Amino acid sequence: MKIIACKTPGEMEYKEVSKPESKPGYSVIKIRRIGICGTDIHAFRGVQPYFNYPRVLGHELAAEYEEGDVPGFKKGDIVTVIPYQHCGNCIACRTGHTNCCQNMKVIGVHTDGGMAEYLQVPSHLLLPATGLDLDTLALVEPFAIAAHGIRRGAVAAGENVLVIGAGPIGLATMEMASIAGANVIAMDVNENRLAWAKRIRGVKVALNAAAEGLEEQLREATNGDMPTVVIDATGNLNAINNAFRYMSHAGRYVLVGLQKGDISFSHPEFHKREGTLMSSRNATKADFSHVLESIRLRLINPEKYITHKLQFDDVVNDFPSLIIKPELVKAMISLD
């Protein structure tokens, strides 16, 4: 079978390898769609933490069940994959936090991923998805990350929630905050991305982060309260550091975005607010189930964020130019 390997930063190549075989506890799936994630782009650029080369990228997947030992699954069934391989034994796993397993191995990051014609995966990571559109199904994972961030922040109906960053994860976070009943405030420096955010039902205000008087605009949008939940989906150091001052007293700050450096903030300002700072990593099976149910109820339509499509055989040539397109929101690779 054919795979696409990111050989070094900035370089991809096709390789011919043996098709994987099923074994106890594992299944083989036939890849049909691969969503291109920010992680893939960062890996290609050489700025992704926790990463080694060469690596087969791809963890946003829609596939057909090929063979394995999952009761009730048959060849051709449509499935998606939870790409987070947890150990089941560490303190995080033992307390139900499988998303931040101490020995986490993410498919497409720590182990080879889905930019391949077939992939072998632990059977317990498969989720049935018969009847769902393949393009939509490949975007369940980023929406699950967003759902987990909303759950981490304990977002409640009626709260003012500021989501900073209107990329794919940020837009998904706005969608899931809206489902939770929040009044969503979108923030970005890219007017094209803010235009996407304004189309989301729960987004009440969209602010340019480079504008003058930003804090005053936030106070006006929240009747003087400031947002009770601030969620960073940028992974940008300046954005992360600046956002501490946007949080209300008794507020929560959730870091969904990830960057390599140290964050810094005024301890007195944070302390007087009795603020809560937390990270949000990956997602759990419950988050995936929540997203799948939301799709089936037509509360969200992830497919609308796909702005670019390409065929598997064109990826090596097209990927470098694709990821620098300013109008890119989400790209989808097809194996048809």
C-alpha cells in the first residue's frame, strides 16, 4: 500500500509499504478521508512539540472497517477513530482522564497516522458512524477537542465566553459553546476568520484583537462583567499572555492552544480575581459521543468549514502551497 511520510520539516514523500494485518485487540481500517489539522501543518513546518521525524501524519479520519475483532462490526462499515492511545494504568487513566494519559501516544503524532491507504488501530478506539457523511465524519475529532475544552471550562447557559482564535479549533469551540447555551464572543486578528465566526448561531460579538480599546469593547459586550470563561485556541504566546486581563473576577481561563514557550502574567491581577487557569488536552470518548450526537441532531455541520479538497495522490505536490493560502479554514484529503 501507499503512505505519505513527512520525512523532515518541509518535505513529504510517498512510500510503498506492506498493508497492515489485524491481530488480537487491533483492527485494520481503509482510510477514506483525512482532515488536515493544525498539528499536521505545525509538524510540516517543524514547530510542533512532542514530535519526531519521519512520521506519517493524519489523525482526523473517516474510514471503512476492513478486518478485526470488534463484535458487531463488518467489512465496509463506516467508522471514525479516537486517535489517543492511552495506557490504562497511569494516574490519569485510573481516574478517568484518558485524554491526558501519562504515556499518551497520539496517532499521527507519536505513532504513524492516517495518511495511508490502510491503518492498523487498537479496536477499542473505533466508533461506529454508519449513515454519516465521510467529510463530516473526518472532522469529529477537532470538534471533540472543542467539546472537551467547553467541558473543562464548565461552560453554563447564559455565560459570556470569549474564544480567542477563529481557526478550525476556535470555530469548533464557538460552536460547542453555543450548544452549551453560552453568549459567545469571538476574537481574532484575521477579518476573514472573524467573518466565519459571525455565521455561528451563538456568536454575539466578533472583535479584532488588534483593535484599539479592546478591553472596553469586552466590558460593553458583557455589561461590564468581562467574560467568565476565556478560551485560547491560538497557541500564540502573545495572545495567551494578553488574555489573562480579559477574564472576569472568579473567571476561568482554558488553554486549548499549545505553544513551546513559558507563559507569564501579573500574579496580583490574577490573584485578586481568584482566577482558575487550566489546560485542555485532546478529548475523551464521551466528548466524541457528544459531537456525533450533535451532528445527528443537526446542531452542528462541520463540513461547512471545508474550504479546500485534494486527492491523496496530489498531497506531496500540493501540501506546501495549500497551507499558506490565507483563505484556508479546513482542507480534506480524499481516497476515492
